[in-house]
Amino acid sequence: MKIWNKGRRRFSLGLWRLTFDNADEWDRLARQSRERGYNQQALYCYRKVYSLDSTSVDALWDRASLEMEIRELRTARNAFTAIIKRFPHDLTVLRELHTILVELSELPNCADLLQATFEHYQYIYPTLSETIFTQLDLLLLADLYNALGEHKKSSPDD
């Protein structure tokens, strides 16, 4: 597939030949575009993949991570949030989302998500001292509560 620059816009010969119902082809073009540094084209393709296959968490993840990479934090937040809605207590996604929410100063939302996840894992593993929710995750949550002025919530004694 040949990709070339024309002025400030990038075009792909293959992009125009793709059928509108082929998510795999859009995904292939997205990866190829990303590898070549055509980030906006890659984002467009990832959006097409997701619009054709709304079960594709991989497309959401790839889109969100690329948006983070190019500092499109609000759209990255939206993509990671869509994943969290499907997998509410996924710490891998939540840790990525934490970084974005802190940078966007959305501390209450971030604290709520982390708190809900902490409670979820505490319920599942009530007797284990070390669960999937790590000491670092607890420190992140305590730091959020301190930043929000909710110091009592950040203390393990309360």
C-alpha cells in the first residue's frame, strides 16, 4: 500500500479502495499508518475499526495509546473510559487513565474510579494482604485524596 504526502495532507491509495465494512483492513491500515508516523490517518482508521466492530477493545486501546502519545488527552480519556465501562476494574486501563485524568485535573473522577476498584478487589480478596490492587495503587489513591483535601480518606486508620 503506497502512502504519500501532498501538501499538508497525507493520503493512502489503499484507503480509498477499502470497503466500508472491512474492520480488519482498516486495522491493518491503521497499524501501517502508525508505523510510518501518519498518526492522524492511523487515528481515523482506528475510529473506523471501532465503528465497524464495537467489540474491538484492541482498536480502542490502540487509539487511546496513540492519542496519549500525541498528547490528545481528552480523546484518549474518552477511549480509555469506553474500555473501563466494559471492564470496570481493569487496573492496566485504570493506571493509564489515572495519568490522563491527573493531567486534565479530573481528580475527583480519578479518585472515584480508583476507590471503586479498590473496594471491588477488597471484596473479592478480603483476607489477602496483597491483592491485584497494589501498594502503588493505594499510594496513588491516597495522593489523590490528599490533593482533593480529603485527608481522612487517605489514611488507612480511618
